[in-house]
Amino acid sequence: MSRSARLPLALLLVTSATPLGAAPGQRTLRTPEYRDLQERLCRGWNTWNTTSVLGHAHLPEGFAVTLGLKSAGAGPHYQRDFFQANETIKRPEKVRLGPHADDGSYTELTLEWQSGGWAKDTPNVYLVQSATEGDELFVLVTVKERAKRRPAHLLVEAGFLWNRPGTVARSGDTLRAEGGGRVFEVRQTAQDAGDPFGTTNTAYLSAALDGELAVYTGPSRTLDEVKAIVTRRQKEHAKRLAEWGAHAELFTAMQTILAWNLVYDPENGRAISPVSRLWNANWGGYVLFDWDTYFAAFMYSLYDEDLAFANAVEVTKGWTKRGFVPNFASAYGLKSEDRSQPPVGSLMALEIFKRHRKTWFLEEVYEELLSWNRWWPGARECRGALCWGSDKEEVALDGSGHTWQAALYESGLDNSPMYDGVPFDGTSNLLEQEDVGLTALYVADCNALSEIAGTLGRTADAAELRARGERYAAALRGLWDEKSGMYLNRRTDTGEASPKLSPTNFYPLIAGVPTAAQAQRMAREHYFNPSEFHGEWVIPSIARNVAGFEEQSYWRGRVWGPMNFLVYLGLRNYHLEEARADLVRRSIALLLKSWRSDGAIYENYNAITGAGNDVTSSDAYYHWGALLGVLTLVEEGK
């Protein structure tokens, strides 16, 4: 008899998910250490404003210096919001984001902008660098190419973001702002162009973009003085990157994308790192996706504990009124009250804690993680294992609640062929398929959270979690198919095992459930099988021999960083060195392919060509793509 069988059923099937001391759905901060951390992060100059990579804001006042571009020819164009975007998404600008210090002390980007009019044959190309010194901002703009007939104009706007109180007025060639108990002065080194056609609603400076010019705050400076400050900060940041030695390029890719996606959320007064700026804009301000943000926190933990803690805490604090961490939490308090997403929170929290050993961090997230863990059995169990689902709750944003599509959103695999033809049961709220990936991740969640509970002295909770983990591990073992040598999803309506394989079928390795012999078969017969998962670009999100792979559309065959990362974590639990080394090597090659060619890290990649910019559904600067390089950093103890 297993240990779980000897424990009371009430202990195994805990569905009352509300811990003491926290109201479900409320962002309750428990520790002074975390409150101090957020206050420390939300200070000084950085690219805090999600709506433009050419905007710099100062916290806590919310004062912003925003650079806009205006055609000086026949074109009527004025643009003040700039993003890096996939080339298949037609935007007037092409941005290649460069180095970005986490604290905003140095940033760099290259911008190509078509000013319109008669000069359409010659785009404008600018190098834009910024630096901070003391508590002042310095922006250097270098024109690399410009329109043949007339240079575009740079418009320098100054104002207070997020409805923060303050005033701005122009006095001669200076913008003077007062707010938050401070006075800011904004100047430029170029002669003011006197452009009267600016469409801003605030005072601005203007200058012809030709040669070099600088925009800065504080007392008067020469162009050479600003260039010296920028050059010094550039070298300091380059030195920090170079400290990673042979791994500097991979580290730079990961650190850079996270730094550019670090923004300020004025609704909750916090620093967060959502998946990308374009996603934030499209969701009305910001959006935190569940597993995406936990993975970002893990990446931060390799080099910046404050930002690791901040992102892990904030995604956890997005829990719903029924006590689970949702698929999304977004601007205006919108959440997916009907569905969650893959339960990787405890696993990532434990990994972050092991690196930084701050017990207060565990205390800050523990109750929400325990509530989330307790929610799954009552909401998503069927026949012993777990199934994806969606409850009868209104979803204000997209109206997708309590549908087949919403259940796929909970899986995180929005259009995976694994679920083609699998019915959604509106009575049970479940897809009619026991899911190997979900059940395995849940076992891993129980194991990790049990260890966290033990660290915090919650012995009863630890026992409860161990028992529940053992119970679902037993259910997972029942999904092993000896003939195929793989754990298979199983339909709950027909009882048939599904032959459609995806990387989620490897997730039992994360939970440590397979035997050594089973793990060897999984690697030998499936990972290295070229008709299923192996090839130049791995791991496809559905096996190559499954209908839908050929579409290479989102989760229908494309390669995703989080899948490679999770499979890698599983391989580390076994003596599968050959598969692990192969996965690491091929993941590096995929990441560097687009990083070196166009400075992009894509949301997903074509499993046939390795391209990331061939479809509109692959964001060009989506931070979890960097997980492809993290495999190497973790593998080599970095």
C-alpha cells in the first residue's frame, strides 16, 4: 500500500484553496523586504513607459522625455510610439534593440524610419544611445543615413506620465518641469528648428536630424561632454557583459531582452517584465501571463535577484478570487477567472530561492502557491489524472470563457493539434483527455512546494503536498504505454490513448516519475527519432508525423523556448547526457540564428527553416525565447 493510500481522503483532495491571512484575488504584500524592494526598483531613469523604446521616464515623479520623429517633407507623418516588431507586421519603423543596462544607466538602439514624401527611396537611419549620470539623463542621436532632400525633425516632448501631477513650460530653448517635489530642465545641443507644426499637446523642442545631437537634463552641456558620458556608460555596460566570458553572447541576448521589457505599471506602482511591449500595448497597458512570467523570473535569477523576486511575486499576486494564478492578469484588473495555465510557479520559485536563499521571498508567495496547488484537484481532475479546462466564469476581455478554446488557452498551447477533435464537456468544464503534461507538471509542483513548505516549517502542509504528489504520480504511471515507450494522453470519453506526441509527453521526466529504463526509451525512440522530434531545429511543438505540423502556425509545429527548457529540466534528472547535450547545442544554434542576423529573440520559430519572422504570430522581442540560450548557462553552472 502506498503512503498516500494510508492518509485520509480529506487530506488528499483539498479543494478549499484559501490560506489564512490572504483574501483571494487581492494583491496582499506580506513582507517589508518586498515592499522595500519595489520601492528601490521604481526609482530613477529608465525606459519605464511601455509605449515607446524612445521614451525615458524618471520615477517616482513620472516625468518623461519622449523623442518623436516628424517628416520635414511632403509626408504628414509624426510618430512618438516606437516598438521592435516582426517584419511581417507592417510598421513605419524598423527597430533593432541593442544593449540595455537593467538600471537604465545605458541603452542603445538603431532605428530605420521612412519620413515619407519625395524621399521614400532613402530611409533615415539613427543610432540612439542614452546614459545616466547622477540623476540626470543624456540621449545621443547619431544620424547614420538621412533622406536626400530634407532631414526629418526630432521633436523632444516633456511631460508627466500616468496622470502624475506636474507642470511643463518652455522658456527659450529649455523645457522646465516641476512635479513630485523636483524641478527638471531639458535641453538639446542642436539649434532649435522652430518647427511650428508639432502635433503634441505639450511644450517641445525641435531639431533637424543631421549629424549628431544630444538631448539631456540638468545644467548646460556641450555635445562633446554628453558624448563622453555616454561612451563611459557604454564601456561600463560592455565590461559587465564581457564578464560572462565564453557565454557573453548568450547572456547578452537574455539580459538585453529582459531589460527592454522591464516597464512600470502605474496601476499597481510596481516594476514588472511582461512578455513584450507590443503585447502590453495591445492589452491596454500591460499583461502578465502565468508561465511566461515565472520563466522570466527564473532567467533574472541568474544575475539580478531583485528583478527575479519582483516578477515571481507579481505574477503570483495576480491570483483570482477562487485562489488560482490565472492565464492572464492585465490592465484595469482584468483576469482570466475561468482558467489557469501550466503550474510552474512553485518549481521556478524553488529554483530562485536556491540561488538567493531569501526566506522572506518564500513567505511572500507561499500562501498563493499553496492555494493554487489545492485548486487543481477539485477543478481539473478526471479519472485520477488532470485535464485542462475552463469554468463558467465571465472573461471580460475576450469572451472565451467556458469553451474548448479557453481550455486550450489554459494549456498554454492555444492551437495544438494534440487537442484537435477532443471534445470539451460543458458539465465537467474539462477537455475530455487526461493530460500527461499537466499531470506531470502538477506532480513537480507538489514536490517543489512541499520542499518550500519544509523550509518554512509548515510540516503539515509539506506532508499534505507529498501525499498529493504521490497520488498524481501514481496516476501518471498509469499513462505509460509500454508498446510505444512513451507516456500518452488518454481520452476520458473513449478510453483510447492518443498517438499525437508533443514535447509535453516528456514532462514526466521533470517529475522524476519514469524509471531509468523508461527514460532511456523516451530519449532513444522519440527525442532522437527524426520522424517525430529530431532534426536541425528542435523541439517542434508537435511531432513531425502528426497532422498539423506542416502548418508551422503557432503551436502547430513551431519551436518554443519554454518547451525546450522544460524538456531540458526533465533530461537533467536522468543519465541522458547525449540527449541533453544535443538539445542544448541545437537550442543555442536556433537562438543565435536570428540574434546575429537581426537582433531579435522570437516568440517561436519555424521547425523546418529556423526562421522566427516568417509569420505574424511570432513577436520579435518576446522574452521567453531567450530560454533557448539559458539551457547552456544552466548546463555549465552559470
